[in-house]
Amino acid sequence: MLKKFFLLLFLLSQSLVYAQAPVQKLEQAFNNLLADPQAKYALTSLCVLDAKTGQTIFAKNENIGVATASTLKTITSATAFGLLGKDFQYQTTLAYSGTINSEGTLKGNLIIVGGGDPTLGSWRYETTKEGVILNQWVNAIKGAGIKKIEGKVIGDDGLWGSQTTPDGWIWQDIGNYYGAGASALSWRENQFDLHLKANKAERTVTVLKAVPEMPYIKFVNELKAGAEGTGDRVYAYLPPLGTTAYLRGSWAIGISKSGVSAALPDPAFDAAFRLQDTLHRIGISATETPTTARQLTAEQKPMPVVTQKLTTISSPALSEIVYWFNKKSVNLYGEHLLKTIAWKSGKEATTQNGAATVINYWSAKGIDSRALNILDGSGLSPGTRVTTAAMASVLFQSQKESWFPAYYESLPENNGMRLKSGSINDVSAYAGYYTDKNGNKYIIVININNYSGSGISKKLFRVLDALK
């Protein structure tokens, strides 16, 4: 009996020694980070949980709200899985108004009815590529016997209202591809490319071309050639629904990449424009210029009533969308998911309603709503504030769900760990999971706001290396 007692005592003491070791290492590593000159004026927060029990292993400043950057995507995607299910799909319908006469003339309009799909025309999936979608639409139009259109192509983006860009996003971001807003009819991930060339002698930059061509946008080129090695410092200032883009900043002499990507100001219009242009090229002409539901509303014109549906396109499953959302940190997907969460919960599909739905969802699971000050779905807003303790709790609770394998698979590898990264101006963060060589599982959220200089990620990893 005494032997069993001492054996139990020994095992208990060993577990306590093991528990203390990561704590001591983490504390020392965290203190080293705080003492670093880059962190002198920063707010640094860390929360590490035992992934099996949820118990806190080490935490500092874990209950102070910090700007999350893209680590917010871990919360948005977990909520989307929880409320929509991993097999959820969006639908986009091509239809027409009016009638088709015996000669194949559509006396009415082709209408692309947006259903909130962020992947329509995306290059990331075989079934969603622009050419694939356009071919499917053309085949459906031909199949209906349409040879001419006495009307136009309309991009119906009316499902989610007129505001595409979340409040709190900054002017410097919203004209660039990563700041593209969410439309009920998004198209080609709401972006296009600009090919640039720096001219060494004149210290100017030439805009070689837009891909695809953007004939309805005027480009005002204010770019300057940057010194070799200074890279891409180009920003496009192009507001939603705008038609004039100001290109500002610098493009380095000798830079290896071809150019930058800007945000489509009106994706529903571009989808209608591309379809009408494709039809024109194969001899199916339209008598009027393409438009959108929002443009018709602004002109106080009625939206034509659908007479007949031609074809419906389903998006990839939510699990595939979340994979790229987290893997490549696609901000557009986050804003779509936030609006979808509100829409499918029976509310108006606004960013504010989506954020409130996310907060309420996790509040019902025991997380203090005051720890979740969420303004958008992607983390691009510098005004979003979430505590590392709250984010860690979301990660812990997500392990219990049937969709967790797909969620875990979506997280990229950083520093030999499954961590979603986040980075906006003077913010660097990581959130996710780690299993050490002994099988011990951890949940990690680390975040630094208002640091100085560059290269802070390596110093955050030094803290996390204490778990290895």
C-alpha cells in the first residue's frame, strides 16, 4: 500500500515538474520580449492553454483587448462553421426578364442574380474560374435559343444592400486587392491587376496595362520610381463604385514582380460587363449597356422581374472556402462570411449585424461579450479589439466540434506550429495549435500592438519556442 502511495506521489510530482517547466520557460521568454527595444511602447499579450483541459498554462495581459489583424479569421471561420455547417454552399443564378421570340431575340434583359458567393470567377478552384463560369453562362444562353438581346445584362447585387466596405477600414487599404469589399455579386475575388515598369532615367513609373482591361476606369498615375531594393510601395486609391483610380507611392527600379492588384470598385458591374462583352464577341449583341441593381436603384428605375431561370451555379463547400480563407488570409472571404452569418440568421446582411451575431454566438458559450469588440470579419479594421483569452477560448471550444478537422486543416504552418498569422500596421499576432514531440497539446494566442521597427515575428516565435 505504501509503495503504491509513493508511486502515485512520484507520478504527481513528475507531472508538476513538467507543468512548471513550460511556465518558467514561457515567462522568461515573454519577459525577454518585453525588454526588447521594439516592445518598449507596445502592448504585448500572450495566452497559452492546455488544449486537452483548457487550463491556462501561462498568460499575460490576456484580458486586455488588442487589435487582432488577421487572427480574427479564426473566430470568423469557427462561427461560420458553427452556424452554417461545413457543407454550406452559395448559389448564383443566371436568368432573364421578358420573352424570347421565334427569331431568338430576347426582348428583355439577362440578369445575374447574386447570392453572396465570394468565389464566383475565382482562380483558386477548378469549377469557379472566370472562363469556366462564362462558358457555363454562354451555353445556357445558347441553350435557351437566345441570339440577340434587346436589352442589357444586369448584375443583381441587391441581396445585401449597398454598403460593401465595413466601417473602420482605412482609406489607404480599400482601393487595394486586400481591401476589396463584399458584394452580393462578387466577381473574380473583386480584384484586377496593374502591370508596372519603373523608369530609371526619368524616375517615373509606367502603367503598362490592366489585366483584364478596365475601359471604364480612369487611372491617374502619380507613382514615382523607388530606389533598387525598396520594393512595392504602391497604393491604389479607388473608392467603392468609383471610376477614377489614383495610383500613389513608389515602385522600385529592377523589382522582379510584374505589378500590383487593385480592388474592383463595382464587381457586379464587372461581372455583367464581362458577360455582355463575351456575348458580343460570339455574335450575341445587346442593345443597351450593362448595369447593376444598385445603379438602377440610384437612377430610380425598377429592377426587371425574372421571367425564367437559365442556370444556377453552386460555390465550393464552406470547408473549401475556409481552407483558402485562413491559408491565404483572404480578407474578402471574411467579409462575405460575416454578412452571410447575419443573413442566414434572419437579420439584414450588414457587417454590424454579422459582428453582433458572432459576439452573441460565443457569448452563449460562456465568453464575455465585452472581450469581443468586433468591427469586421477579416481583422483588417484597426478598431477591432479582442482579448487573447477570448480568442484562445474560441480555439479550445472549436476542438469539440465535428467540423474541427476542416478548421484545423485550414490553419497555415508557422514556426513549426499550426498558427494563423495576423499583420496590419504595427500589429503582429499568431493564434492556433501546437503539439510537442511528447504529444502535449497547446493552444496559443500571442499578439503585440504598437511595436516599432520590423522583423518582430522572429521575436514572437522565440517566445513560442519555449513550448518546444
